[in-house]
Amino acid sequence: MNNDLGDLFQWVAKKVTDVRSTSKQAYASLKEEGTLGKQEEYILDSMKQGWNYSLQEISQLTGIAINAVSGRVNGLKKKGWVIECEKRPCSITGKNITPVMIAL
């Protein structure tokens, strides 16, 4: 039984690694093709995998104006690079927001 669990964990870890590797390859390809704009690239490069961010937090993290962040994040959502997460309070404004994170 323990060996079965170990095998299962190894299989899951490999699948997660494969997805991350494939995502990184696709991201690199899009950067080379110029499909992503410079601000979109910078936003994705600034976000940590597995973390979720409010638009205000992304703006503070990147130094990009909130109105530009909003547009870039909407574009990234449409392209499938970021997804919405469960609502939570923004660490900057305290308002309830729908954060985004990098899609796996």
C-alpha cells in the first residue's frame, strides 16, 4: 500500500512538472513570437506560480498604473494565461476582490 502511494505521488509530481514545463515552453514561444505585449510579459514575470493577486497588488508589484494593469490582466485572461480565484480581501485596499493567478 505504501509503495502504491509513493508511486501515485511520483506520478502526480511528474504530471505537475510536465504541465509547468509545457507552460514555460509555451510562454517562451509566445514571447519570441511577440504574441504577448511587454507589459503582459512583465506582469507574468512578476507573478509567482501558485500565488493570487489583486489588480492593486499587481500594480504595486510592477509599478504599472492600475488602469493599464486592468487592461493587461483582462487580455491575459482572454488568452488563458491567468485565471480568476476565489474572492478575498485585497491586502492594499481591504475591499473584497476577485484575485487572479497564473494558469497552470
